[in-house]
Amino acid sequence: GSPITTEERRLRDKKHLDDITAARLPPLHHSPAKLLPIEESIAIQIQQKEAYEEMQAKLAAQKLAERLNIKMLRFEPEGEASMQYREVRDED
């Protein structure tokens, strides 16, 4: 046989797939994979690792608080509750 181009091979493979199945691949929602410089890849991996560790720490703190039966309340030292006793009233 004569050698065929990659485009012809792709078309032939697609026709063959159409002949044997009606299944279709879902549409691609994301851009195809692309090559990154090693520095950018390392920076992304470090960022993802930090985000993962932060999420793990929050989850661990939440589980510990649940296990120790601790209620986490919002602390507002300059909030509304602290201003109530500071209010100056005339007692006339």
C-alpha cells in the first residue's frame, strides 16, 4: 500500500468509528492540553499544594472542633455588643 497522510488516516479512523458505533464523545469544554515551561509548571504546583494544605488545615480544625464540642463564634471586639455598655445616657 501507498503511505497515507495523517489527515487521510484521521478521516478513515473517524469513518470506521462511525461505522462501528453510534457513541459520540462529549464536547470538549476546556482547551486542549498545552506545554508549559518548567518554571510555570513548578509555580502552579506550589500554588496548588499550598491551597491543598490550607484546605486540609481548615478541615482538620473543623473536625477537631466538632470532636471537642467547641462552638466557634464570631468575635467582634468593636462590634455592636461592645458598644452597648459604652453608650452615654443622660439620666435627667
